[in-house]
Amino acid sequence: MSAARQLRHARLAGAVAVCAALVLTSCTKSEDSGTGSTSGTGGEQVAQDDTTGPTCTLEQYGGKKLDLKNAIVGFSQSEKEANPFRIAETQSIKDEAAKVGVKELLTTNANSQLSKQISDIQDMINKGAQALIVAPLNSDGLEPALAAARAKDIPVLTVDRKVNSEPCKDYVAFLGSNFVEQGKQAAQQMAKALGNKGKVAILLGSSGNNVTTDRTKGFVDEMKATAPDVEIAVQQTGDFARDKGQQVMEQIIQAQPDITGVYAENDEMALGALVALKSAGKTPGTDVHVISIDGTRNAVQKIVDGEMYSVVESNPRFGPLAFATLAKFLSGEAVSQNVVISDKLYGKDNAAAEVGNAY
């Protein structure tokens, strides 16, 4: 990069603040995730953007300026919309596309098949998509689809899961939660629930994506640091699915009947675990404390019912932030390569009041 271009890049990085609150008049700044606060409203769209970090511009990436009202935008969903997170995510994209007046929104669902997600994205490109929002199934494997978009300078935003490719080269930017911080919050809550001692089972998400890796790392590292007397007795994959979570929990109870805590890396697995615990004659909330991540209404209601201790939100409402970021990028302004949405914490002190705000 030439010295002049480096200077332009630095000026852009310092001058532009990527925050969805600028375009979402209903949003207000809330606490950073990781504080453990339980105030605020579920579903807020606040970007915790470090404007001193790496940014991406249309000049760097390639392509032409474009008004979204004249654009065809494609959205690639990765998983079946039986999961409340996916339902809320897709609906948010559709709602915001209509709100900002996108010329046409193409939507696909890969039904948890990587090969289908690749072909879905390639098909949307063939249908004239000029920008893409992608919820990746895995962190690896989408390279052919990203390459097809890159060959035509089509900007790609990834949401909720990162891909192991280079931002502002293979795709523009990632929008999502700080998954390590989510794991840390869950560990802090587990330590409180158990009084810093006990045996914990971890229900892992699906392998091959950064969400599972980061949520596990955040939890394990924080537990070692703050509650070393809590033993992580078993880690077993539940694939982010309720039925699998129940099945795995049944196996864990048989092998580790003295488990006192369950950390589920999403709400669906936690809800399955509750069924298994009760079927085994255990009382969730008394015999075993359950903590999960997502913030679905069903899980938050379980806090109100006394069956779960807390839930760390993972905000699925990417529509406003995604289209605000696209609009900024397509106008020629710099956007952060890594935009983190604020998440909140549901606990016994706020679950009853906030359950209506959960998705």
C-alpha cells in the first residue's frame, strides 16, 4: 500500500464510527457485554465498535457505489428455521430489507448442509445479487462461494459466525457477538450458582465453527481463573439441538450422577437437558443449576419458573445492523471489519420483567 493510500486509510479509520445506533433512532447506548449487568432491553442493536481497529472500504475491496433501493441483496441462512434464533435472525433480515426499501431480497436456507449453502450463494449470484449477507454454517468450507462473490466484487457480510478467511479481501466484515465473552459470563454465573464448588457438564455446540470454540474457551478459562474448585467433569457435543441435548444429558447423568451444574452452549440444548434431568428424578434449579446462551423466550421463562439460573443473550436481530453496515460500505465509507453487537444477561432479578423482550 502506498504512503498516500495508507494516510487516506488512517484518516478514514479515525473519522468513521460504525454504530447502528446512528441509523436506528429507537436504539440507545447500553453497557458493553461482559459486564454482567442485567439492565437494558433485550434485542437492542448497539454496535460495540472499536474505530481504531481494522476497517474496510469500497476502494480497498473493489466494486461500485450503490444505493440499496436499487440493489438486489441475498441472504443465506445456514440452518433450519426450527430454532428460535434462526427464526428471529431471518425475520429481522426480511423486516429491515422491507424497511429500508431494498429493491429485491433473495433468501435461501441451507438446512445445515454446507454443500447446499455454497450452491445457494452461487445461485443468488447468478440471479443478480449485488450484495450478500451470509450466516455461515461452519467457519471453514465456504471458500468456493466467497470466491464466486469476490470474482464479481460483490460485498459479503457474515453474521453470527466468523469464517476463517481474510476480511476486506475474501469478505467485507463480520457482525456478531463476542462469543468468548459470552462463555466468560456463563462461567461467572455458574460460579455464583454453585458457590464456587461442584461438578459441571458442558453441552458443546456443533464442531467446526468459532461459536463453539469461543464459548468453550471463554467458559473453561474463566472457570479456572475464578472458581478452580469447580470441576469440569465432561464435555460432550449436543450439536446445538434440543433432542441431541436431551440424549447427551441422559448419557451424562448415567456416567456422572453427581453433576451439579450444566453449561449448555445454546438454549435448545439446555431445554433438552432439563427434560433429561427431570426424567432422572433431579430438580433443575435445586439439584442441578443450568446456564445457557441465546436468550430465547422459552429459556428465559425457565428462569422465571426456577428451572434455570441464567441465560446469556446472543442477539439474533442482525437486520438493522447488517443493512446499516451495507449502506455505509456501499456509499464509500469505511466500516469496521469486526462489529460486535451488545448482548445482555437474563437472571433471576430481571427475567420476569424481560421475558417479553426475548425472542
